[in-house]
Amino acid sequence: MNSTLAPAPEPIPGAAEGGIDLTGLTAYTAGIIRLAEAKGLRPTWGQPHGNSRRIILNAVGPHGAFGSITIGRTSGKVLRAEVVHGNDARGACRAQGTNAVRVLINGVARSACKPGCGATSSAACRS
């Protein structure tokens, strides 16, 4: 019996040691995760739920964007996403489908907030 090991998952450039495991994801999904990383959203795996898996997004500081990307557990395709643009944001931005999720993530501004930020709002944090 000839057994071979699957290649190691490709880490996201600039991610923490080891990065997020991209095994079983489509190339388009991996690209969206890399985009989230480039926007400073620090993607990490959340707990699986039913037929889907979630990637948790959480930028640095209390005024940074946060949310999640839902991925099909067996297909590895992006299903939907939700992003809140900081703790003082009015509502969440939602997208359904891979193209809409890419547009949503691409529209997120990189957070200027620092850990332990004491500003009273996102606008005060930026100034």
C-alpha cells in the first residue's frame, strides 16, 4: 500500500506563526482570506456549525472592524459574510456569495485603532 502525505497547507503571508489552515478551501476562498488578512482583520477559525465553518474576523482595538465569513464545510466555498465596522458602528454589513463577500471585505478600511485605545469613538481614534 503506497501512502503519501498531503502537502502542507499554504500559510497566509504575514499571518501569525503557521497562519490559518487553508486545507479543503477553494482557491477563491483562500484569496478572500488573504484579502481579509491584508485588511488587518486577523482571520482565525471559529467552531464548526452544522454544514458550515466560520472564519472569525477581528481587527486590532475596540474601533476595528469585526465579523465572520461562513464557508461550506464540504465545498470549501464562501457562502456569506458579516462585518461590523467597529464597536460604535450602526449595524452590520452583510454579503451573500463569493463575489459579494470579496467586495465587502475589499471595502473594509484597515484599522488605525491600537490595543487599549481609550478614544470615545472611531472618529476620535483616527485623529
